[in-house]
Amino acid sequence: MKKRHSFRRRLFAGFLLASLLPLLLCSAMLLQIFRLRLDSQLEEESREQLDHVISSLDGLYQGFQQTALALQASPYVAPALSRGQRDSTTVYSELYSATEGSRLSAQFDLYDRDGVWMYSTGSGPVEPVMPTQWGVLYAARQSVGLAFTQVDGGEGNSAPLFRGAARIAGEAGEDAGYLVITLTRADFQRLLEGTYGGQSDLLLLDRYWRPVYASQTALAGRLAVQLREQLLAGEELGQEGEEYAYRAAFQEEMGLYAVLQRPQALNRDTRGLLTTVTVGSALVCVGLSVLMSLRLSRQMFYPIERLHSAIGEVVHNNLDVYVPPYQDDELGELAQRFNGMVVALKRNQEQLVENQRELNEAQIRMLQAQLNPHFLCNTLDTMKWISKINQVPQVAVMSTDLADILRFCISPDEFVPLRREVEILQRYMEIQSIRLSGRCRFEVALPPDLEACMVPKMILQPIVENAVLHGLEDTENGVVRVDVLSDETTGTLKISVTDNGRGLPPEMVGPYVRRETDGRGHLGLYNVDTILKKYYGDTCGLCLGCRPDGPGTVVTAILPLQKEESHAESTGCGR
């Protein structure tokens, strides 16, 4: 037994789904938009902060570059370094003037061509002697401008971390000395402080991805190793699910990578809080949706339940039910229509009883009326024998033909073989020939293989009658001819009735169409065409035309080719 599904439960589920699904989709969409907005805001802030860091490094480099150019162009610095002059007031004046804008960002030292310290903006040299065959001085000799390298100066804020150098040439282009710029942890901290947010951390790496400066000491060792391979491969920094987001930029002149570390927009705590709020809100929304769905489903189902109960009463033949229309809507209208249907059903039931009574009376009258054709046939037989006794052959023939036609008409068969239809047609034409004093004759061309074709009873007689009445009344030598043809390819049977009468008007030629002007003159043609179309469809029926070899009319009946055996199989009956 098929399990019954409650409409009320489905209605409740539909309301619940219709309320929860948009809510959940909107919540998920808003959550995703919120996350994307936070990520976009984080990305924008990180980009701005990193731009400030790079801008500060660019400004620092520009200051160093201007200092180097000023000292290289000074007429006093190169000669003093070449001659080994120390404590020259003029050189110190040039040095302090050139470093006026950058003196607080680094320490500037002048070395001679052998790498021996000569002058400084600090209290003393960072290194008294520097090698010229390697390190920063060697890099300066190989470079056109400033060259920067990392220095491991030890721990503490005053330890040198980064060093740059520029070559100072003499009048003949020879090496006169070097400008050495030293930056400590404190210098970087002073320079970069405030360029990135309070929640962010900054790491500077040289062009070989070695740490130069870190806002947190522990950050240098951990992050440099973690990001080295990603920077080398050009991949996105960081790892999926990590608490921090990273962004890097490269300062080309100084050869420094600036890596900004910032907490993710949705860190662990934020995600936990957001999850808690989301789950709590979802539970509240689910509870409200359930309550509203229960109320709405109960409110909508009550009229349906009343209607269902009333239909059950009608099924058990109780037509005295009434469903009150509680609501002024479609359900209320449905209840009103149901009440009207019950009233109409009750009225129809009463009318059915009355119709059954009248039908019984009509059947009795029909049985009584069947006695009349038999009485008429017996009377015609009596007339036939009286005519033979009194030697009136025309009356005997007419009474015999009329009795045969009458028996054929009252037979219960709806379909007859074509040979039987032609036989009755011959009986009719014998009567007409006597009536017209022999002024018309009848011809039939029926192939033997088509004699068993089944056709509706009495379809040829109205056509022949129409030809006699409308075509041959005023003709001295009238001819009515019936030709039967078949088309095996299309499976059709064509029966043509041709007369040599006065013919048809041009407007009637073609498939038969009833006109208002026909009156009762062509009622037989209309009935035959209607019978053929009702039995076989619109492709069958009558077609009217003119006789090709003279005056007259040709009426062709088109119907399916059905032999007696195949017709019995298709209709489920036999003879």
C-alpha cells in the first residue's frame, strides 16, 4: 500500500523551507561580503603602509645620493683624502654641509683610498680601517653610484646593520677615497617608526634575503627562513590558515625587501566570535521560522481540512453538506464553488431520476414503433401478390423494391459490403425508372475484388437521388453511372456517381461545403459528407466536380479501403 503523505506536513515544510532558505542564503552572502570587505580593507591598509615604508627608504636613499654627489663635487674633499690630511676644518665643513638633511638617519665617514678612516659625522669611526679588496669598499669601486651591503655588527640598537659606500675620484679620475654610510638598528627604527600600523610588524631583507632589520627580534629568524623559498619562487607569501598575512615590496637602489606582517582580518578569536554570533542568530531564526510556519500552515490548512471532510460526505452520497466560507480569498471562493457544485449535483441527481423515467418511456415507445415497419413490409408483400394477380407488373416491382429497401434501412448493421449497397441502389433506380417512364438508366462498374469493401449503410442512395432530382428531371435519356476505384498506395476507396444532367455551378466545384443557400435541396449530400467525416476524419468526405466529356456532374465519395475481414477485426465484430 502506497504511503500517504500529509499535505499539512508538506505545507509546513514548504513554509519552513521558503523562510529559511532565503535567510540562510542572505546570511551566507552577507558573511562572505563581510569577509571580502575585511580582506580588501586589510589589503588596502597593508599596501598603503608598505608604500610608506618604501617611500621612506626612497627618501633615505635620495638623501644619501645627494650627500655622495655633493662630496664628490667638492674641491676640498678629494685632495684632502689623497694627501692624507686629517682634521681639516674645510673638509668637516663640507661634510657637515652635505649631510645636513641625512645626518640624523645614519653616520657618514670618509676613508682614503687605502681604506683608512679620515673624517666622520659621529664621535669616532665605526671601523678605523676597512678592506678595499672585498666588502662595501670593493662594491663601491665596482659600482657607478652608491653600493649597499649587509653588516653583522652584533647585538644592540647601536650595532651596524647596513652599510653603503660611494667612490670619490680625484682630478685625474683616480681613487681619492670613499664615503661610507653606516645604519644601525636604531637608525632604521627611527626612520621607519610610524610608517606601518601598530598591529603590523616589519622585516627588511637584503637582496640575498638575509635579515637586515626586524621590528621584533624573533621575527627575523623565523620569518626570513619561512618566506625565503616563497620569495625566490615568486609565490604568494604566507600559508593557508595562518594567523598572519604578508605583503612584500622591493627597494631597488638599496637592494632591500620590505616585508609587512599583519594579523589576518578574521583571526582565531574573531572567527570564534563570528561563529558564535552566526550560530546563535541562525538558531533564533530557525525557531522563529518554525513557529511562523506552524501557525501559517495551521491557518491555511483548516479550510482545506473542512473541505476534505465535506468531500468525504459527498462520496458517501450525503448531498446535504455545507462548507462555510471563512475567508474572503481563493479558499473562500473554493468553498462557495463547492457548495454550488453540491447544489448542482443534487439537482442533477434529481434530473437524472426524471431522465431515467423518460428514457424508459421512450424505450417502450420505440419498441412499439418497431411494429410499424414490419407492418409496412407485410403490406407491401400483400400489394406485390395482388399486383401479380391483377397483372400490374410495375406495381409489383415497385412494391418488391420498396420492401427490400425498407428492410435494408431498418437492419441494425451500420456498415455493409459494397455489393449490398449497390444492390439496394439498383432497387431504388428501378423505382425511379418506372416513375420517369424509362427516361433514365443505371450503370455500375464494380470490380469483383472491391465487392467486399465495407462502407457505411445508405451513403450512395442520397447521392444518386440528388443526381436524379436535380440533374435528370428534364432529361430524355438520362444516365446515372457508379464507378468504384481503389488506390492501394494510399489505402483509399473512391466511389464516383456521374450523371449527364445540367451540371453544377462553378462555385460548388471542389470539396463539399454546405452553403446557407442550399436549403433542403442538398441535405442528402450534407448528411453523407458529415457521416464520412465523423467515421473517418476530415481527410474523407465528398468532392464535387463537372463531367469531363460533356454536361453533367461527378460526385466522388472518398473513404478508407477496408475489406470485410479487416473491417471486422478493426471494429471487433463479425458478420
